[in-house]
Amino acid sequence: MHVQEWLETVPAVSIYALVGLVIGLESLGIPLPGEIVLVSAALLSSQHAGINPVVLGACASLGAIVGDSIGYAIGRKGGRPLLGWLGARFPRHFSEGHVATAERSFHKWGMWAVFFGRFIALLRIFAGPLAGVLRMPYWKFLVANVLGGIVWAGGTTAVIYYVGVVAEAWLKRFSWLGLVAAVLVGLGSMLVVRRRARMTAAEHEAAEPEPVPAAE
């Protein structure tokens, strides 16, 4: 069976639920490929009339907003020990270097770190929990969370959908290549962000003064 024919058998409600769930869990602080899932679903919506891009964008936005809000509540209650626990559970994502990079962004940009963090793979999983840990006023967090979730999820869905419509003839013949390309782009962006985070952490450690031995 052709890939496109198989995708046509998938119920639209399953796509909406999957996108909302994955993005919500990622926003909560669990490292999942939310952006890849959203891009892939938006591509599908451009090829299948049964998947409404407006509903898809709304579900993605709702998942992002609710997930971030739950992450904020967990971070506010768990405090610093939560970051240590997450570092032990997910060392590749919540390493000390990544936490330090995200925290510097919050101290520098405040509520805008929550808004723009939605567009950056590293900050996307940190925004909610870290905002809670740092005791950001909830009203500031909520405004940035809602605006960031809508702009990121809605904007990504709209852009990918219209790109898919323009390239519909090509995607109908090579739909699987479009999905592979979306996955590769998402993975590539994540690797670039991780590399920059490691470099920043290394520079931060190198800049720290060495401890002075106590005088005997």
C-alpha cells in the first residue's frame, strides 16, 4: 500500500489528539519531538481534506499552553530539587550545562524567555518548569505562555500547511520524502541547539575562577 493511501485511513481525531498530547508532554518538561510531530501533521493536513489545519493548530496551541502551565505548577512546587531529579532521569536534556544556559536566558529576558523559548528546542522543555522554579509571577508567565503557544503552534501549522499546498503535486508522488525531510530538519535543529548549549556550558566552566587553597 502506498504511504499516502495508508495515511488516509488514519482518523483525523487521532492526529489531533496525538499532536496535542505530544506537545503538551514536551511543554510539561518531558523531552519528546513535539516540533517534528507538528510539522509532520501539518504536512498531512495539506494533503488530506479530512485533517483541518485550523483544528490542528488549535489542538497544538492548547497542548502547548496546558503543558507549560502544568510544568510551571510542578516547577513552583518542586523547586531546585526538581531540576536535580530531572537531570538524573534525563541527563542528556537536563544536564547542568543545559540548565545553566536556560537559567541565564530567563534572567536576561524574563517573561520573553517563555515566549521565545517556544521556538527553541532546548528552552521549549525548560520554559514551564524553570519559570516555576524561579518563581516568575504567574500572570507574566501566563501571558507569555499563551502568546508563545498560539504564535508557535499556529504559525508553524500555517506555514507548513501552505508550503504543502504549494508543493501538493510533488508531495502526492513523494509524500514519504516530505516526512523524512521534516524529521531530518527537526533533528538537525535539535543537534545544533544541543551543540551550542554544550559550548556555552564549557565556556561558562572555563570562565569560573579556580578555587584558592586554604592557607595553612
